[in-house]
Amino acid sequence: MRIIVCIKQTPDTEAQIRISDIGKSMLLLQDVKTILNPYDEFAIEEALRIKEKMGGEVIVATFGPDSAKEQLLRGLAMGADRGILVASTSFPQTSSLLTATVLAQLVTQEQGDLVLCGKQGIDEDNMEVGVMLAELLGWPHVNAVTQLTLTDTSAHVEREVEGGQTEVYRVQLPSVFGAHKSLNTPRYASLPGIMKAKKKPLDTKTVSDMGLEEAQLKNLVQVRVDHYEYPPKKPAGKLFKGASTESMVTEVLELLRTEAKVI
């Protein structure tokens, strides 16, 4: 079984993101620390567990800048066999559909039997690429997967839905699955794993290598960001002291009714 794990480079969750002063339409990410999208770690772990049980090959792949090799190396250090970077440097802007189109072509070229990805990227939170990828391939898709059991031809899949409920699916392979954080516990990349990762194949390709044309792909960028805004600053808290407990409680209750309007 050839398992392809689609990963994404995202800003560190603790990074301070700045907005360009010109037009407010760009995020300044040049000096921002990047990480492997956390949900993708669960996808890599699940792929490795499947390989350990059923054999096969695990390929980590991404469509992104050259710096995304660092995240591919992390996947290789965890235990993946190969890495593939499809360079996005020719595209000043990308989109979910563009990314899914490139990845679908990659999966087709690599003759993948199963695709795993994180349920969403933590940067834009759009949850689109996995679904689009499945549609372009013509494969079944289940997102937010919390349990996955495979046979040679099908999968028993459970996913989390709102209200604490669980949906259960029987899906024919090949398929695309989006990993939820409750699917497993990702392993740490060991020191030997990190050293071995540097010797594993990590190929860099262009969209032309994928048999795709840049001009046609650029037409898939059909969403324009008008501007970004910082979230509103939290108002200063109020401190109650110097009065009796009864009077302070009365004042707090009144503010909860009139200002916060939560009671």
C-alpha cells in the first residue's frame, strides 16, 4: 500500500503575525517561525501505524515554498520513507483549489492507494483542501476521523460531529481521510530518526513536472483578500476592593446584567 500524507507549513501558534501597513492586504510572514501543521502530525502517525500493520510505503508531500522542506524532514524523521515538495514559488497567491489540483496530480503520478491529511490547517482554518482533493480524484472522503481500521479494500471509519455524536462509515479504498486530534498520539522524532531523515529521498518538483501549466493554475486563484484586521483588544479588567463582600457581589451582578449581559 502506498500512503501519501499531504502536509502544510504553517506559522507557529505562538508567533506574532503582523499586517502590512500598505493596504492591509498582506501578512508579513518573512521572519515568522513556521511549524508542521499540528493536525498533519496525526495524519503522519496514522500512516506509519498502517504501514507497521500492513506494510507499504509512506510518502509525505506538500505544495509550498522551499522552506517547507523543514516540515517534510520532520515527517521523514518520524518514519516516513520519502518526501516530495512541489514548489509554489511561481505563485504569488495560491488557493485551496490550486493546492488540491497540484496534490491530486501528485497522487495520480505516485499511484497512491490512500491519502491522509490533517482535518484542517491552523492558519486559515478553511478545511477545504482535503475535500477538494478527494473530489478531483473521484475518491470517497471522510474528515475529522477519530478512528480508522483498514482492510485491503475498505475502511471502517468513525468521525466526530457536533453534539458529541459519532458517525460511522464503511468506505471503499482508495480514499482520502482527514485526521482529528483524537485519532492517535503522534510519536516524537528520535535522534536516530532525525539523522536517518537527512539520508532519505526528498525530491523537489515543479508544477510542470506534474504535467500542469502555470497559467491554467493561476486561473484557479479566484478569491482575493481585501484586507486583514487585528482582533479587537480585550478591555481592561475591573478590580473590586475596599468594600464589603455583599456590596462588591451586588456590583458585580449588576455589571454582568448591564454591561456583559450574560445574566
